[in-house]
Amino acid sequence: MSEYMDEFVKNTDLSQNKPMRDVIYESLRSTIIKGKIPVGERIIEKEYADRLNISRTPIREALKRLELEELVEYIPKFGVVVKRISKKDVIEIYKIRHSLEVLAAVNAMENITSSEIQEIKDLLNLTEQKNNEGRVEEVIVLFGEFNFKIYKASKMNRLASMISKLNEYLQRFRDISIKDNKRRKSGLIEHKQILQAIIDKDKARVDKLIQRHLDYSLNIVLEEIDE
């Protein structure tokens, strides 16, 4: 317990100018999503509250919110535990992601500027350079930056927030897939193809490209869950 409790404490900045319940919720959520707290591990309010020297109320409120998000679950006569992400959950998330990613790309077709296109091309060139140098962690960050720039170009701020929230649930699995050298190379090619489809305003092609891009990632995630 010490290791993930330390991670939780490290993630918790009580000096932030926001309600304590929100700080605790965000910290606990981040620690769970990163996979730091083992699936099935019981979360005891008192232990977390004592470690932060606060009351149990914000811990309890955070757990209620996390239960609504299905990140934790209450087991009668046992308590609150970290919930396992099921294959059904993953498939559902990817179906939603497909619809939202296509919506973002289609809206980007109508709104993207020439300067934004050049920024994304420069980003892809930098990503390729970093990948050739074997700087994997930087490539992972740049892959995320590519997505962000497409969302930004769509001019749909709420959509970007929704997709980002979905991606958080599977971040640790997705990072594993990107660490595969073959996957990074193919992912980079797919990003270039998606950008070109947006430039060409080809909705059918962008739909197929995004579906293929997500299907590959989905299969990797499902394999990781099996293991």
C-alpha cells in the first residue's frame, strides 16, 4: 500500500485554489487511471484521510464521484474497491471515440487554416525525427499533440474535452502499444494520411483511416487486458 499511497499524496496539492473535494477527486482519479492502485484494492477512507491529515468527508465525496464514473465500485460488507476495466468497457469507449474523432476531423476540414496545417506537418516531421532517434517518450507526447491540434482545428472545444476524458481511461494501455516500434511507425503513417484526408476534405476516407487507426490500438489494449 505504501507505494501507491505515496503516489496519491504526491498527486495531491492541497494548496490549490479550489474546493478540497475537487482536489481529492482529481488526485485519486489520476492515481487510479495511471494504474497505480491495483484492481480490486480496497480504498479505506480513514487511511487516505489520515495520510493527508484531513477529514474523511472529501475522500467519501470523491469516491462517490468515482463510482459514478465506474472507476471504483462498492461491494457490500467489504467496501469500495478499484474496478477492473472490462473488454466490454474498452470496446464501448473505442466505439464512442471513433464517432467523436470522425466528428472532430470532419469539422476540422471546414475550419482548419493553412497555418494550422503547416504546424501539424512540422509536428509530424518532428515526430518522425524523434522516432528515428529512438526517443520513445517524446514520441508518445507528440502523438498526443497531433490529436490535440486536430481537435483545436475543429473549433469544438467541448468535443476535445470529451475525447481527452475518454482517452485518460486507457492511457496506460495506449502508451504500451505506442512503445512497440512497429506500431509507432505505422501510427505516424496513419497520422499523415488522416491529415491529408482532412486537407482533401474527404469524409469517407478520413472515417476509414480513423477506424483502422483505432482498431489497431483497440486490439493492443484487449491483448493487454488478457494478460
